[in-house]
Amino acid sequence: MSFDWLTNFQQEMEKPDGYAKKTLAAYRLGMKAKGSIAGVTIQTDPQGCMASQKLDPDAVYHPDDAPLLPLPQCDRSRRCRCLYRPIMTYQIKDDV
């Protein structure tokens, strides 16, 4: 993927205070504006903490319902490598 460098960069950064609330607020705003954001998913690190390994990798959350990162049980704390990623409406499969 052409943006792997960006993911690696973001995973290496220490999460600032309020990371989850600020990030989820931005996605919430995009949804309210009737943009093409359908929800958020959590991109975990394959070698991440046990708490992150228990998350459903296919789950799509409304920003109000997404788990806050870093997860409370994460042993890496602010060095958590999990990231929020938007899920766009065109990525949602129709069940019709």
C-alpha cells in the first residue's frame, strides 16, 4: 500500500492527551456533514497487546461507540500502536 509509511509513522508516535476524543470528534463531524464516512474501525498491530487482539478486526463503530485508545488494558499506554481509521460508505458491502 502506498501509505504504509504513514501508518508506520503514526504507530510509532506517542499518543497525545485526548487523542481518542479529538480523532473521534473529527470523524463524527465528517459523518454529521453527510460526508462519505460511514464509521470508524480500529487498526491494530499484529504484535500488539492482548487487549487489542481481542477486538473484532471487522467491527465498524459509530464514533460515539468506539473503544477509546489507548485501551485501558493496553500495556503500552501512550505508545499504543492501534489507530482509528475511517470506513467510507463505498467500503460498506450491501446485503441486498
